[in-house]
Amino acid sequence: MDKPILNDWALVQAFIAVAESGSLSAAARVLGQSQPTLGRQIRQLEEQLGAELFVRHARGLALSEAGQSVLPHARQMRAAMQEITLTMAGRDQQLSGTVRITASQIVSQYILPPIIAELREEHPQIQIELVANDSTENLLFREADIAVRMYRPQQLDIVTRHLGDISIGVCAARSYLERHGRPRSIAELGQHAMVGYDRSELILRGMQELGIKAARDWFATRCDDQPVYWELIRAGCGIGFGQKMLIERDPTVEALDLGVPIPGLPVWLAAPSATRRTPRVSAVWTALEKGLSPFVS
């Protein structure tokens, strides 16, 4: 008896998510579904194909030999579905609907809210979804319609524009400086508590590029969460780095001139070329260009 033709995209999507994340729980978070639902979908797909696609191990699920052979074809199906989605989205000429923006936590929390509020006043028929994280959202898979990034996205079929650079400064809470004094040079930083990142090496690499032989244990307080990092500085945990617009806005924080230029953070807008010119995405793109311009140089 012939096996049924696989024609349920939801089952294939579930298979890809589990294969790429390594567990039902992680795949459920990616897809926004429940773990039992994904489990049922995987079993249904295995029944349709007449093969076991995963084997259990101590840390989750691993692809079986059959699963490994199916995965490349499933990814081809995903690519085809995304092409269909992008093609149809590009035909939508309505100045209404939802636009999904992704941006870093700092930009999302401190810069974008008033820009979005003004946009909503001008275009109340456009709904905005804001994804605040520092990971890479896949624009081609419609995980976001527009990305605000501190690097140039390298995906093909993406339209990008460099808006300028956000200035970065060395700073500390005035309460900390009143207790411990103000350093006047990079050499004096060794006499102070520093606030740095935990697993991220961004600050370390930046300092090393400036010729400063920094090491992780330089930083007495460490955190990778950007808004929390900023609050640690504001609370007086030590000297750290921040976007100048945050420093200038906060009367509890003081900028420090150590005589060393700090490279800025490039700001890029990016969107899939297939949907960039649709009216609602174009309206949001224009609003972001205008709203972000005061923060870049």
C-alpha cells in the first residue's frame, strides 16, 4: 500500500523546529505552541512517513538516520513556503495591518516607544509588534518585517540602509564618583570598580582594539542584559559604557572624558526586498528613519 503524500505544512514546521532546537520544549517556545501539541505532530508525521525521525538522549532529541535524510527536504519546503508568503505579502497594497519590528533591548526600551507612539497617531490603522531582543531575527522567514540592528545584516534579498552611528561614552553614577573620585585617564580605571558584560566579549574586544589590555576580571560587576547593565551603572556599581543619549538624559549619571575616542555603534534598518515597498512597511520604515535620526551622527 502506498504511503500518503506528505501535505501538512504544520507537521513539517514542527519537525524542523524540533530538529533545529533539539527538544520539544525549545521547539514549543520557538513556535509558540504547547509541548504536547508538538509531540502529537511529530508522532503523526512519523506515522505518515512510516519511520522514526528522532531518538531520545540525555539532553533531548536527536535526529535518527531517517530524520537526517528528511531534514534537507523539509528545509526546502520551508524555503518555498517563505517565498510564497513574501510574494503574497509584497502584493498587499493596504496602508493597514501589522508590522513587526525587531530591535535591541536598549533601542526598544529607550528610543522606539515615542517613535512608535507618533507613528500610531499618524497611521492608527497600522498595528505594531515590537520584538525587543539582541538576537538575529530572520527577516526572510517573516520573523520580523523591519529590523533595527547595530550591524549590517548579510542575508540575501534584504534591503538595508545605514542611518549613522550612535555615540558611546564612558560614564558612572554621580553617587559612585562622589565616593570614589573621577578618573582622568584610561590608566586610572584600574583604581575603580568597572561594570562589564558577562559572557559577551563586546566590551573586551572594543577595549583591546583601543590598545587597552582589558580582561574579564577587570569588571567587578558583570551582566549581559542591556537594560539591567544600564541600571547597574545608575545604581553606582562602578564605571561602564553607555549610549551618550542615555547618559545625557539621566541627571544621576555623569559622562567621563578619559582622552580616548570610543567607536560608535552603527545603526542599520533592514527589511525583505519583497515587502519593503508595501505601503504599511514603507510607512513604518519612513517613521523609523525620521525618529532615529536625532540619535545618530
